[in-house]
Amino acid sequence: MNKVVILLLFPIFCFGQNNICGDKPIKPIRSTEISKKEWKQSNVYIDYKDSLRDWKVCMSPLGINERDEARLEMKKIEAEKRKKIENTNPCGNKPNKPKRPKGISIDDFRKSVVFVDYKKSLKKWKACMSPTQLTEPVFSRSEEKDQIKNPCGEKPNKPPREEGLNHEEYKQTKEYKKFQDEQRDWKDCEELFEKRLKWGDCGDKPNKPPREEGLNHEEYKLTKGHIKYKEKLQNWRSCIEMNKSTN
């Protein structure tokens, strides 16, 4: 009877999780030039099977229950904290930092109206929270120290095109090629910086160890390096989920 109830409620639970597991991985199409055996041993197919297995574990009733229990527990703790603060703190809750929209650099976002208003509200809240009997308030850190420094710097500026050069000739100049390299590095840095802001204290996502030549996929999965990687990945994902549930 319990199994039947779980199966009936499973779709409801799945759609109630805001799709944290993501969409189901799409099976890649096999080229007619590759045999079925070779296809199943290819990196593309192996990665698909790994992603599919992880997705199934995430979507399973056990995975959902574990996330629900952790999320509800964290919500309960946060609600108790908020209630305690509201009852004893006339300054109210600390303003929530707005999320940066995709496609906007850190520097541009900090100049936006939304972020400027947030900083004003935060400054007022800190002034309210600061004890008046102290010469220097508890929250007296400068605005610069209070912000996470962006190590990527300013976006590279495109060099001016010399008069008489057409577009193709301009793109072949040393200055333009140097600009392209700097812009590519800057974009990679911004992307990594944005990810690290989301990851927070969970650290960088663990890197999958390379597979030694001659090892098939099953043998590779049994190596110490891969087992250790899977443990780190699972712990990292759990940390990310816990951070999401507290935001």
C-alpha cells in the first residue's frame, strides 16, 4: 500500500521541487559511421549515461525526501531567527542583496538603480544597528571592504580602427587580436567569478579526473580517483542545495 502511495504522489513531488534536478538529459544521436559497441564506449555516450544516472537519483523519491527534509528544517530555523529578530530588533531585517541579472557585468550591476537602492537601505540598517555608545560602529567597514572584489577588472576596450583599413584588415591587426585575447580571458574570468559568487563557501566544483588510456568506463569508475571525485561532487552538490534552501 505504501509503495502505491509513493508512486501516485511521486509526479506531484517532482513538479513541486522547482525542477532543481534540471531537465532530463537528452540521449545523443549515434552517427551511422560508428558501430553500436564503439558508440557505447564513446565519451559522449558515457557522459550522457552519467548525467542520466545522476538525474534519476536526484528525481527519485529518496532524493526528493532528503532535500525536502533539509529545506524544511532550514526554513524552520530561519523563521525562528526572523521571529526573534523582529520581536527584539526595531531596525527590522537586514536588506536582501538583489541578484545580478545574466548578461550584466559586476561593475555595471553595481551602478544600477536596484543595487544603489540596496546599498542605501543597507547603510541605513547598519546605522540603526550600530551601538550609539561606541565611537566606531560595529558596521563601520568601508563600502569597498564590504563588497567582494572583482578580480577581473574593467572590460577591455576595442582599439580604434585606423583610417583606410577595412573591417577584415582591421581584424588582422595585432592590436585587435590582442583585444580579442584579453576580451576572451575577461569573459572567462567574469563567468568563473559569477559562479564562485553562487557557490559561496562551497568552493569550486570538483574536476573529474582524466581516464587513463586503456581503461574502459566501468574500470575507470572503480578507480580510487573517480570514487574520491564522486564523493567530493556529492558533498559539493549537497552544500549548494543547502545554500539554496537558506536563500
